[in-house]
Amino acid sequence: MTMKNNPILIAYADDHTAVRKGIIAFITALGGIKVVIEANNGAELIKAMEQAETVPEICIIDIKMPVMNGFETISVLKQKWKNVKVLVLSTFIEELYVLKMIRLGANGYLSKSCDPEEIKAALVSIRNNGMYFSDFFSQKIAVALDNRHIRLPKLTEKELQLLKYCCSDHTYVQIAEMMNTTQKSVEGYRDSLFRKLKVNSRVSLAMFAIKSGIVTVDQGVTPI
């Protein structure tokens, strides 16, 4: 039996027990998924991972958790277990939260309001393709970037500069100030990048910048 036919081994950290138990019940009922670790926070997850005989393939984590939040948790996970993938499942769906998690190495990001079927789809995609970002990111581009099938189009110096800033926490107004230009000009560079890279969101630009090596993963994210 190949790995892809084996159940996906999951660890899940979320301090809302009822939510965690409910989601686990839904996704395991769909088949092909086995939850081997449950934790109330990141610290419990890390401890359980260290003691586990079999390390799970994918960790599902929330962002806002006591003791060790999601930002701190993913930093430790990526440092200790480089092959373990991380799916963020959170009520925080604002762009800057997604960007922070991308910069820390998240392989997927979903809202807790999504259907259980999408959680399973995300887990399968992360196992097979390395990532899943739903509406936040184009799957076609993500897979192609992972397989190095996309060549970086010709970008201007200003477009490259903006592409790097897209991975930061700065607003477009702040980016305009740092680039010594106007917000309207920044929006023009952004729209040009959208056309050239065939994406339609800042998160997509950030993912492109990281996956293509223009920007390295930043570990210096301030936790909430």
C-alpha cells in the first residue's frame, strides 16, 4: 500500500475543546484521516509530538491559544520537524494574519467556518501538493511553483520592491512611504503584478515571492 493510500496522520491543537472534538468527528467520518494527537495549545502539541512514536504528517493549529499561540507553535514545529506540514484553522481570516502564517511556513490556511469537506480537501492537497490556500491562493500556481514549472516574468525594480513588501505587515500607505512614492503608484505596481503573475490578492503575491525565492521565510513575527 502506498503512502497516498494510507490515512493521513493528523495532530490538532485548539483550546476550544467542543470545536476541536466536533471538527475531528466530522473529518474522520469522511474517511482517510486519523487524528493521533489532540492538544489544547501549542505547548501541549509540542510535548505530545516529542513523545509520539509516530510523528503526524500534518498539524492543524489555531492562532489564538493560551500558553503558546499559533505563531509561536508553527515556529517551533518548523524548527523541530522540518517535514511536518501545518494547516492553520482559525477565525482570523484577515489578510495580515494569513501573511504572517505564510511567512512562518504555513502550508494551508482555512476559516473555521468552512465545510468539513474542505478541511479534508485541504489535508489531501497538502499531502499531495504541499499546500492549500483556498480562495487566498491559486492552487494551479501553487503546484506549479512547487514543481518549478513557472518562470519568473520580467519585473521592474519597483515591482520587485513591492513584491518583497507584500510579505510584510505594512499597509499599502506605509509601503508607499517606504518606497518614497504615492499610494496610487503602489496600487499601479500591484495591479501590474496581478496581471503578470496571474493572481488577484496580496496573499497570492506573498506566496509567489516566498515560493520563488524572492523572499526568504521570516521567523521574526510578533505573536498576538
